[in-house]
Amino acid sequence: MSGFPKTAITTARQIVLLPALMVSIGLAPLSAEMPGKKGVEKSSQKKSTPKVFSLGEGIADDVVLPFVPSKSRTPEELKEVDSAAWYMTGRLREARNDFIGAYEAYKKAMEYNPNSIEIYRVLIRLASGLDKTEEAIQYAQKAVELDPKDYELMRKLGLHMAGQGRFEEAVRFLKKASTSPTINKKSGVYVIIQHDLANLYERLGKKEKAAECWEVVFNALTKPDQFTFEYNSRSQLEAKQGKLYERIGQSFLETGRLKLAVEAFNKAAESQKGRPGILKYHLAQVYFKSKQYQQALDSLQAYYDAQLQSKGRQAYEFLAEILKALNRSDELIPKLEKLAEKDRFNRTLNYYLAEQYADQGQFAKAEKTYLDSIGKSSDSEGLAGLITLYQKNQNYQKLIETLSKIVQGGDGLQRIQSSLEKMSKDKKFMNGLIAEARKLKDNDPPGLDVYSGYILAKLSAVAEQKEAAHDFYQFAMDAAGKHAKPQVRGNWAYKLLLEYSFLLRVENQYGELSELLQKAIKNPLLAPQRIDLLYRLADARERNGETKAALKANAEARKVAPKLPDLDYQHAWIYYHSRDWDNAIVQMQDFLKKYPGQKKSVYLVKSMLSNTYVQQGDIGKGLAVLEEMLAADPQNPTINNDLGYLYAEQGKNLDKAEKMIRIALKSEPNNMAYLDSMGWVLFKKQKYKEAQEYLERAHKLPGGEDSTILDHLADCYHKLNKPKEATELWKKALEAAQKSAFPDTKLIDQLQKKMNQ
């Protein structure tokens, strides 16, 4: 039944099924009278009288009798009938806009008839519409297997793969489409497929294959009479003809198809309405490839004479390449100088010339060229060039001034990112820069401003010069408060505060951070950020061990914004972090009642609640919370790990626990906590050698000196008859547990007993 499904249902069983089917989906017919009753024999052995439906006055009543087939259907025939019924269910549900229900019905139809390409087509359409991308791809692949001649479907599948970045798979399907026995190789569709393949081959670095595809496209564009192009396909290519010819020419050039490259570049020049300079540039490339270097130089000159800039920096790099091939590199600067005299406003040219001066050690000329070209603008490319120049020349003061301009320019920092990284790694350079910056800072008036102070603070922090970073952040914040423009004062005061706060958090300097935030709250410039600052202050106070002060700051924030979930979450977290378990439970339960829709925060609160119960010794409640969370999110790595670990601790559901922890590890194979959990569950299953591998991996990761991880690995060594290693790790675990901010007395007692034994 490969041609199925059809819209009409014709078999006798289908006729009987349809009324029941329509009733089941809420579309019961007005009458149960069925069409096509001729030839249906009435049974003379009825045990009960079937119900009679009246169709109205003047119309004879009729009796619907069950159909008794003369010959039983085979299992295969029954499957086809069931498939047809589910397919019609899908059609009807679609008509009612129940697309999810329709999708499920079509899937049932496919189960009964897995070789129907029509069913796969409708499944592909619905799966795509319902964002079930992977399923759509699977159905499309199956459809292609069933009908290798369907090049349109193969092309769509290829383009979909390309859109997902799966380029190798995309090529495979587009290649199948292009070699389909039914595709006309003179059609526009075939040419477009070759165009798509060429793009993909270029992405994959397969230049020769890309050029082969471009040849087809080029022939179609230049010899249209030989192709039966559809209007849409031709329009699609012709809309970008000029750029397309250039691209094709480059492909031909790179693969040694020099004659074709010249033809393509000529076509590009024609399409770009008589720009001979562009053509000459491309011809210069062809000459260079042919090792006709002087002709390349002469042809390139036409591009310069036209004072074009479309090729950007590469036009001057190309000049350097040609002169090098001619062994005349010493002519580069003089030639660039002549070009710059005629084309004074060409910044790209001037910046390239400045770089050549710098490479030759002519710093004064390089600086003047940059400054003349930049003028009064804040062109980030020119400023970035100056940064590199001053860095090479160790001219710290001018470097600092230029850095200030870069910061004020907005996006300039991105352009000099690599230069900043290089500076921060050069210890000697940073020492000189910081020394000069401190002198400027202490001048009256200071030689630094808010912008240079900011960038110097960032550089110092990255270079791990902590004292300098603190000094420059403080200076920049003070400078922001004194700035003439109110907008700068407010915006920069907050920006600098956030960055400095982050630095203090990284360094665990919560006391200093608390003082900084306390001052910021009193700063009228930061009044709009008061709630945020109180939130940050409460966090810093608690992390510094000042729970009462943290609760006070949080209460002040909640008074201003009583319905802000983040503040209520923080209220619960403060009790949790300070291990005030009873109050923590009350606040967490209150949060869950007030904000059931805050999914992310609810998840965090439930995780804290589970751990709180465990810390109180109520393992059952802790497990119950995690089990409820897992039921709602079965693939969540953290929940699987935490619940699996608790099971392992209890010595129960060990097989299930192992599977759960493997789900967590699959998401993060190098997560220290997940590795420890896996080691521990294997230990509980008495698989000590396997457990050792995971526990040692956890121990070697940052944070692996945790007392629990050390204890687990020591226990494992003990079971593997390695007493020396076990004793050494138990000793380390005991020291770590005793130094903890919240010592676990139960763990400490256990470790001391193990040491004594």
C-alpha cells in the first residue's frame, strides 16, 4: 500500500470505522447511514435489533447492520486499515487546528504503515511547525530513503542541515539532490543546488570542489540559452550578479582556472557599471598567480589611480607581496608615500604607511602619519595603531592619553583587546606603565581622568597587580564624581562600582566590599540604583559573617520594594547560608507559596530546602523534595547528581543512583562534584577500583582538597589495601574539616576515629 493514504476511505472496514472515529474526536455525523451499501449482505442471525436512525418525515428509515467479511483480513491488511484510520484522524484534527493531536495521529499512522512517503511528508511539515527539528530531520531522512528521486526534499533537508551548521551532512544531501535521476541538469533548480554546494564547500575549505560547482553556476549565467531557467531561480542569482562574479572569479583564481577567472572578473566589471579599477585589481591577481609580477604591478596601479578603497587594506598588502616577489621591497614605503600624497583622505592607506614607518623604526614619522590622518576624530582604527606604536616605543604618557580616547570612543576597546592582553602579560612593561600612571595620578591637577583610571585599573587587575588595581579604581570613582557632565558622573560611578565590586568579590574581600557599598548607598549620584546596592550589601555582609547586618540591609531593600522576588529569595538565602535551618525552612516555604511562577528561583529554593532537611538529619524529607524536582525535570544534571548522591549515602537504589549520576556526568564530564558522586556510588557498590578512578579525577581538579572528597578517596584506598595513602588523606581531610568556616562535627568525629584505627 505504498501509494496510501488517499483522502477517500474505500475498504469495508474503513466504512465501519469512520463513524466511531468521528465520534471519538468530537465530529459525530448527523446520521449513521453509510454510503456504498450495495453489495453488503444483511446478516439473518442478529441477536438484537440495531438502533434505527430517522432522517426526517417522508424519508424511509433504514437499518445499519454490522459488516461481516466473507474472508478475514491478513495482519498486514489490518495494519493498512488502522494506518488509514489514524491518518484520517490526523486530517480531521488538523482541520480543527489541533496540530499537536494531528501530529500524534500521523505518528500512529506511520507506525502501522512505515513505508508510506505521504505520511512522512505530512510529519515533516508538522514537526517543523512544532519546532521538533530533530524529528523532522529523521522523517525527512526516511522519506529520502523511500524515494531517492525526490530531489526537492533532499535539497530542503540539506539547507536545513546547513542552517544548523551541520555542513558535512548538508553537502551529503545536496549532493544526492544534484545526482537524482529525475533532476534536469539544465534547470534552474539544479544550478541553485550547485550554488548552495559551492558555498558549503568553501566553508569546509574544499576549494577544488567549490570551483567545480561555481563552473556550473558561471555557465548558467553566461550561457542562459543552454539552460531552462525558472524566473525565480534566475532572479535569485541575478540580484547579486556583480558580487557573485567576483566571488566565482576568486574561486577560479585560487584553483588555477586562470582563463575562467579572467572571464569572471570581466563579467564582474561589466555588472558593476564600468569600474575598470576593480577589473584591473582582479587582473593583477591573475598576473601574480601566473608569476607575471611586473604586469601585476602595472595592472594594480590602475586600481590606485582610480583612488578606490573597496579592497581595503589588502590592496596595500598585495602591493607589498608583489614587490617582495620582484625583490624590490625597499620601494614599498616610497610607493605608499606617493599614493598617500594623491589620496590624502584614504585613512586605510595612511594607517598602513604608518605601520611600515614603525616597522622601520621611524617612530616620529609613524606618529605624525597617524595623528594627521585621525585629525580631530576618534577613529578607533587609528587610535589602535597609535596604541601599538606607543607600546613598542614604551611612551607611557602618550599611551595613557590614547587609552583614554579609546575608552571614550565606546567600541574602541574591542579593537585593541589583543594589545591589552599583550600589555598585561608583559611584567616589565606593566611595572613601567603603572609607575608612570601613579606619577600622573599624584600631579596637581592629576594627569589621569576617569577613562584612563578605569582602563589602568582593568589592566592592573588582569596583570594581578592588585594594589594598583584598587588604587586606580578608587581614583576613577573619585574622578567620575567630579566630572563636569552629570550623565558621565552617574553612569561611570555605577559602572566603576560594579567592576570594582566584582574584583573585591573575586578576592573574597567582603569587608572592604561592604564598606564600598555602604558609601555608595549614601552617594546621591547612585540613588536610582539604591535597591540593587542594598541587595549587594546584604550579600557582602552575610559572606563576611555579619548575618544581622545582612538581614538589616535586606529588610531595608524589601521595605522599598516589597514585591520583588529576588529580595525575598535573598532573605531565605541569608538564613540558609548562616545555617539557621529553622528560619531558613520557614522563609523558603513562604517563598514557594508566594512565587510558584518564578521557575529559576523556585528551583534554587527547592535545592536549598532539600539540603536543609539533610543538614537537619531528616534525609527522608530531603529525598522527597529532590524526587519531586526530578519528576518535573528528569534530565536535569544537578538534580540527578544530588539525588543519586543521597541514595548512595543511604546505600539504597544504587543501580538507579549510578544511572542518574551518569546523566549528570554526560553533561559535564569534568565536574568535580559529579565525579565524586560517581566514585562514591561505585564505592558503595564495592567496585573499588572503578571508584578510585573517578575519585582521583575529582581530587585533581580545582577544589579537590575538599574534606568530603579526601575522605571518600581515603576510604577507597583503605579498601584497596593502601593504608599509607589512606592515612595521609584522612589526615588532610581532618585538617580541611577543622579549618572550615562551618566545621562538620560529625565528619570530624568520623575522621578522628578512622585516624585512631
